[in-house]
Amino acid sequence: MGENASFWESLIYAHPTCTTWKQEAEGSIYHLASIFFVVGFMGGSGFFGLLYVFSLLGLGFLCSSVWAWLDVCAADIFSWNFVLFAICFVQFVYVTYQVRSVAFDREFQELYSALFQPLGISLTVYRKIVLCCDAEVITLEKEHCYAMQGKTPIDKLSLLVSGRIRVTVDGEFLHYIFPLQFLDSPEWDSLRPTEEGIFQVTLTAETDCRYVAWRRKKLYLLFAKHRFISRLFSILIGSDIAEKLYALNDRVHVGQGFRYDIRLPNFYHVALPETPPVQPSHHPHHLQRGSPRRKPMGVANCGSFLAP
């Protein structure tokens, strides 16, 4: 204990206290370095925030190095400040390289500004998403099919960038798909990662369309590596399915019956409402004159794919 006490006493009292203070102020270079430090630590986050911080801190350490070399004439102060200046300079160059490397084509840049940037997604995360689809925008010509009912396998997830897609089942129109909407979000959400399936609707381009497609297996690998991206796509897909449900809201009731989009199995298909049973009559000619009773259609439910 005595040795420890002597160590701390020597550490604290080894240097004489300041009895007299310098009357003159330090040079302008020292104060300029302090100003750079104060302003530099007010930087924000993100790429441009890092550029702001490292540039101003680097200038501050550079000014401190010049001050230590010219005014103080202390090699240790100069060395430490110059090393810190070199570190900030290297970090500034590295962040600049990252900013320049995160460059996208016009369509991907517009997609980021319209869909991902409002959600606070950084460019580095968006770059991983773009690389997962090979940074490719696919063209679908007018009246060409993206998927055919009962034939096309569900092996990718696509997002419409431009154009309009018509969704039909058995030749009957269901709804449209517009830009910034997924082409196959219900199909994607209806299958587990290890399951396979085929489209139960036909998707046809009403105009020349362009879309981005992520392969199913490759996208699941990205989800496994980055849980944040997985949660992001889960939110986007859920919102897209909700928009499709609202789009079908006005088309659920048709005449006296109901129909449903096969992609949304929570809707029940009832051809006609069930009529009350006909009471048996004691007169045989009653059934001969009256129209036969319609048999009620059974309820078709394919199971909900909206459940997690």
C-alpha cells in the first residue's frame, strides 16, 4: 500500500504547480487549431458527416503540429499531432473513395431517392441491395408476360421501376401494378425459404416496363448476413401487400357473389349467396312448377400467407 501511495503521490506531485501564468497568449496558429477542433466535432453522421469531421480535425492537428514546431519547439508534441493529422488524412481519403465508389445508374439513383432514402437507408446498405440484383434493370416489352398462371415458378422478387403491369386470373382482370410496387410480393410471402411454388396469376405488361429482380436464393443469403436488410424487405413487402388488398377492395363484391384474388387467399370465393332450403311439399307438382334450389358453393380457402 505504501508503494502504491508513493507512486500516486509522485505521479501527482512530481511536477511543480503553476505559480505564475504566461501573460502573452499563444500564437494565432494555436487558436486556429482550436477553432478547427471545435467546429470539427460538430459534424454529423453518414459519409458526408465523416468527410466533414476528418477534414476539420485533420486541419486542426496540422495547425497544432506547425505550432509545436515553430512556437513550442517540442518534438513530442509535434510528433503526436502530426501522427493524428496523418490518421485523419488517411480516413478522409478512404471515406472519399467509398463515396465515389457508391455510384449508381440513373434508375437506381431515382429508386433510392423515391423508396429507400425516405426510410433512412444509407448508401452503403443500398449498395449491398443493388449488388444482390447484379445492378441490372430488366426490360419487359408491351404485352409480354412476366409470369403465366400455373407455369412460371416463383424464384425471384421483382420491383417495378417504370411502366404498368396487368394482373389477371383465368383471363379476368384483378388489378394493376404501378412503379415502386413489387410484382410478386404475395407469392414471395406465401412460401417459406425452402419451399417452391408457381404463379397462380398472369402478369402482363400493358406498356414497356422496366424492373429490378432479386433471385430468391441470393436474396435469402443477403438476409442471413444482414438482418437489417431482412427487416427492411419484410416491411416493404408487407406494405406492398396491403396496397394490393386496398386495390382489390372495390372488386371483391361482384353482382350477387364474391370473388377473390388467388394471390390473396384470405378472400373467400362464393359464387352466389346460399338460398334458404326449400320446404318439402305434400304436393308433387310443386317441385315441377318451381325452379330447382341452387346448391351452395363450398368455401375455398388456400390458407393465409400473410401470417408470419
